[in-house]
Amino acid sequence: MKEINIGILGYGTVGAATDKLIRQNAPQITARTGVKINVRAVADVSPKVKHPRLTRNAYDVIKDPEISVIVEAIGGINPALNYVLAAIKAGKDVVTSNKEMIALYGNKIREEAARNGVSVRFEAAVGGGIPILGPLSENLAANNITEIFGIVNGTTNYILSKMSWEGGEFKEALAEAQKKGYAEANPKKDIEGYDASYKAAILASVAFSAKIDWHKVYFEGISKITQEDICYAEEIGYVIKLLAIAKKVNGEIEVRVHPTLVPEGHALSYVTGPMNAIYVRGDAVGELMFYGQGAGGMATASAVVGDILAIANPKSSALGGQNPKVKAVKIKSISEITSQYYIRLTVPDKPGVLAGISKAFASENVSIAAVMQKETIGKNATIVIVTHEAKEGNLQKAISRIKKLPVVKEVSNVIRVGL
């Protein structure tokens, strides 16, 4: 039997759950893997935290010569990044669930780890308990991965699902998500797309062995989605999901996060509530979908412990989030992508309105696939337009023209259509 001593930095939801899982399933873990994990020290500054091996100084854990693996469970950038870099320089392997840190500083962390001959693993940073980074870089290593996309934020998926199920508006669904613990008191990073954008950057980096600059990842959230959009999408055979999308096309990479009209009947359309699902397309394996609980202490701890065991196993691959070799690539700007689009407009209820709108689209080489006039409220009507596939840059120019038309009261929403 092999023993491995770990130190946990941060004893909140993930840190405490990791400790609990190790103690709770110790016999099973050892029987299956031949490894015994010992939690030698825990660091946390909160006076509420109690633990027999607690220290208030993270550097006491990092400098402990008996500890070989540091589990970073603090979250955020400061002080987590400094602790991780210090651990690497001290010759420690690192396991983290910190999506923001890996998305923004993953390249720096990898380079430092390579210089010091240690591993950094972050399976839990993307899908919580869903194994995705390991399969991408190890089990699917023989594949040319061309696309990876999916629902990677449970908060927004719960909100959109509730709006679809019960017919309420965004603010009502958000309040319910907060009440049930699916959304934070300050939900900005979830509802505005930050969380999903971090995960999209990590997924693209691992799937395509690429250096991804998070600042080049386009993202938007779901706060503009209304009950009208939910209902109109359903009428034309779609459901609205916040998707993280990464594609490799002709040596260039798209990485983006935004609401998307997903066709009813697609596997992702059935993913409801706070669940996550990640869809992968490879040239040899075809299409795969990874589904499960994307957040929560014990689910995340499952991935953290899996990474600890991978480090403990000397035969473990050096891939799967440790020190993959990544290359510089061009990340396409959002203006360069092509898609179909759903556009909801508020216009006067009078003849001749559509002619001017159609001309604005045609002038920017955007073709209209379908038009629906919806209910009239007072003297205004709602028009829903679905375009054929068009370049985003052209679409945005057309929208700019349309906003200036005297017959258009408001461009209420623009949502991308299809996968």
C-alpha cells in the first residue's frame, strides 16, 4: 500500500467535502487503488473552522516536508494564485477546483509546474463531479477533437428551466434559485456568463492543446432572456440554454458563451434544473455527452480525490490537466463566427414595417428565413425574425441599421440559433 500526505488550503464547501470524502470512503479508495490518502494539515483563516490539524497560516502547509500534494480549495485569484505558485516552487503537486485561476493564469501555472517537475491537475474546475478533462486528454487522446460545447453552469440552467416550466420571468426564477441555494446572494458571475466563460476557456485549452487567453473569450449572460423569448423559441421548436462553445476550424478556434436556441430533441435540450452536460465531437469516437451534477461539495470532492489518486499513481498519464503541452493559436473574434439568429423587435402595428427591416438585412448580406408577427399591445406589435446562417459581423451591422429605422421602436433581443 502506498501512502500520500496532502494539505488542504481552504476549508469551505470543497475543502471540507474533500476531507469528508477521504475519511468516509477510505477503505474503498485503498482497496481499489492501493493508495491511502492522509490529510496531514488544513489551512483556513476563518475562526469558525475547527479541525484537529488546522493552521491559520497556509505557508505552514506548503512548507511541510511530509506533504507532497497541496489541494487548493480557496477559490478566486488572491491569495490562491500566490499559494499555488509557492507550492509548485516548493516541489509540491497541486490539485485545484479553481476555475477562475486556471482560466486566467493556467498558462503561467503550467510553465511554472514544468520548470519544477510537478503536476497541476484541475478536473474539478469544469464539471464538478463530471469527469471531462481526463477523458479529453487521456481516453480520447487518439481523437482529433473538433467541437466541445454544453451546459456548464447549473445556476443559469435552473433559471432557464424554471422559466420554461412555470412561465415566470427572469427575476422570479433567479429569486427561487437563490432560495434553493442554486444561486449566490450576488449571482453576477453566474448570470452574466463569467463562470461559464472560465470553463469554456479551460475546456478549449485541454481539448485543443491550446493556449487560451481568457480575455479573448466572448461571453454574455441570460439576464435579457424574457418569457416572450422562451415561448417564441418553443413555438418554432427550440429551447433556450446558456452554452459554452469551443470549435476548431481550419487551425483557428472559436471560444464563446451565450444563450443559444437548441433544437428540441437534441440531447442538451433535455438537460434541466441545475444539471450540467458537456457534448464532445471527435473524428474517431463520433459524438459523446457527459452528464451529471456540475457543482456541490461532494460532487466536486469526487473529482478532487480522483486527481489526488492520479498523482499518487506513478503510471498515471502526464496529461489530463497536469502539464499538457499547449501551443499558441488564433482565437476567432465573435464577429467572424457564423450562425443563424433569432431577433425580437418591437414595431408600430402598421403596413410597410417589414419592408424597411428586410432592406436593412439584405444590405448587409443577411437572409431572412422566417418572420412571425406576434401580439399587438396598444399601437405596437412584436415581430420575431429568424435568419439563415450569416456572419456575426454582418448581422451586427444589420442590427445597427435596424435600430436607426423610424419604424423600429426597439431591438428587444438577439439570440444565436443552433449548435
